[in-house]
Amino acid sequence: MALKFRGVDFIQFDGLLSDEELLVRDTSRKFIEDNLIPIIEECNRAGRFPRELVKPMADLGFFGASLKGYGCAGMSNVEYGLVMQEMERGDSGVRSFVSVQSALVMYPIHEFGSEEQKQTWLPALQSGEKLGCFGLTEPDYGSNPGGMRTRARKVGKEYVISGEKMWITSGSIADVAIIWAKVDDEDDKIRGFLVETDRPGFRAEDIHGKWSLRASVTSSLSLQDVRIPESNLMPGTGGLKSPLKCLNQARYGIAWGALGAAMACYDCALQYSLFRKQFHDEPIASRQLVQEKLAWMISEITKGQLLVLQVGRLKDAGKVDHPHISMAKRNNVWMALESARMSRDILGANGVADEYPIMRHMMNLESVKTYEGTHDIHTLIIGQAVTGIDAF
């Protein structure tokens, strides 16, 4: 039984949003309802990324939405967050694709790239003509990216890059990869490079057998003496802080996105509990144990809404700090995963069937809790912020 999403707003949250923000949210919501919801379960079953949605998403300005110039929409950070909320309400894998294209590919070019690099890549990425991926994580270095083994050495007017990257969203469909590597003649300083994926020595292979993010492409990357011109170095990059700035952009979008997944699960469970009858022909929503779960979910979702809205307002004012984003990502993904589990419990056996979206969201959120900084890593970031003591 398909249940249509009705929206989730317990404390008149919409009253905190401007007319422009509501328009962005409602436009994104309609796009997801009309284009993704009808096909997402088939995509999840088949392990297929819905590439047919790339151009329509680009036409609505979803790629690089919060960037200025180069054909980008120039949305506020709150507006961008609302787009991410609706994307992940549809599916975490599709939101991941948009996050990577925007926060991990377009943002570093916009922030660290030369003007020539910006002119070459940003309009093409914004239009969906070109796709990108972000190569930081390696097989042996996830939470500790500073230990990376990927190397770049300067040879004449070229850089030669060798290394392996792992768990890379969009790796095998990307036209360009943002590759982070230690540079031999710069005391192992980490720099960012634009690597066209058709260069000799570059190989991307999809990771199969995933139980999570099945509607998203996840790949491993291998670079064996890949030669790029020195002009492909992003000149503004320098040190681990550069890729971490990119991750902050993505983590912010994830904090909003997880909220969307939680809303989808909660609304489905609420509707189900009102028509599912057990014992005396009464809806299970009339039972205290079910109401306790629903009350927990709506309370946590409401707190999550207020948290990301404040972080978004701080970001728009130029006052946000990375522990603020860590708190939003950590809290909202944890809350969303717990909401998915409670919702599955309310649906009983029906909760594991893809007639309903809950199990898909639950499996996706297991990945979302891990990537872009695990739950525990964000705990340590917040702990360092409040104590001044680094516990890594």
C-alpha cells in the first residue's frame, strides 16, 4: 500500500522559513514526489542509479545550488539544506549523488580552483553535462585521512599521481575526480588535483554486494602513474584542512538530508498505525507503546529541525564553526536511524517489505552514520570543542 507523504511540522516550523525558502522546499518536494518516489524501489532492488534524473535535477538548479556565479543558483545555505532534506526523503543514495556533485566537487573547484578551472568545470558540472567524484578515503585510511598513501610527484610541467581510493560515490560515472594526494617535493603536503577520468592509468570499478545506498554508484579508484598537467593542481589547496573544508559542506547537507529520511519513516509509521487494526478491531495507534514511539520520533525530528535551521542561519551569517556542523550531522543521523528502527517495529513484518520505504531508509542510514565522519568521530570533535582537549 503506497502512502503519500503528508509533511511533518509539529511546532509550525514552516513559520520560521521565508517565502523563498518554502518555495525551494516545495519545488524540491514536488520533484521528488513526481520523479523519484515512483521509481526508487525498483532502483533499489536493481542496484541502479536513476541517471535519467540528472538533467531534470540540473535544470532545477540542484547542483552547486549554494554557490555563486558560473550558472549556479546562488541559494542560501538554508535553502540548500531544504533541497537536501527532500532529496534524502526520497533516497539517501540520490541525495549522496547531489551532495558529492555539489559539496565535494563543485565546492572545492569554486573555493580552491584557478579561474580557468572554474570556467572549465563549474558550468558543465552545474548543467549535469559533466559529473564528478571526490577521492579522499583510501582502503586503509578512512577516519584518519591524513595517513593517506596516494602520492603526487612533479615531473617537468606535469604531476604523476599513484594511489588507491575507496568508497567513492559516482566514481565510475564521473568525468573528473578531485584527487587528494601528498606531494613529494612539498614535504608531503596534501594538495587537491583535478584528474580527468579518461587519462591513462586511471581505473574505476564499482563496488557490488551493497545492502545500503543501492540506488547510488559506489566505486574504488586506482591511479597508476596518472599524468596530469601542472595546471590541474587546484592552487588554493594546502594541507588536510582543504579536504576537511569540503567535508564540512557535505556534512551540513547530510544533517538536513537525514531529517528527510526520518520524516519519511515517521509519517509512514504514523499513517500505518492509524489504519492497522489489532485487538478489539482498534488501530494500533490507540496503544500506549505505539504512541510512545511516535511521540519520541516527532520530538526528536522537531529538535533536529531546529538544530539544522540554526546551523544554517549561522552558516548564512558566516558564523558557523565545524563543531556546529558535527553536532548537526551526529545528532540528526543518529535520530533518523533510530526513527527508522522504531518505524519498522511499528509496521511489524510489513516493515521489511519494499512496499514501504522504511527498511530502505534504515539500510541507507547505516552508511550515512558512517561516512563523512563516523558518529564516534563527530563525538570527539564536539568533545574537543567543549573541553579544549583533543582525544583522537
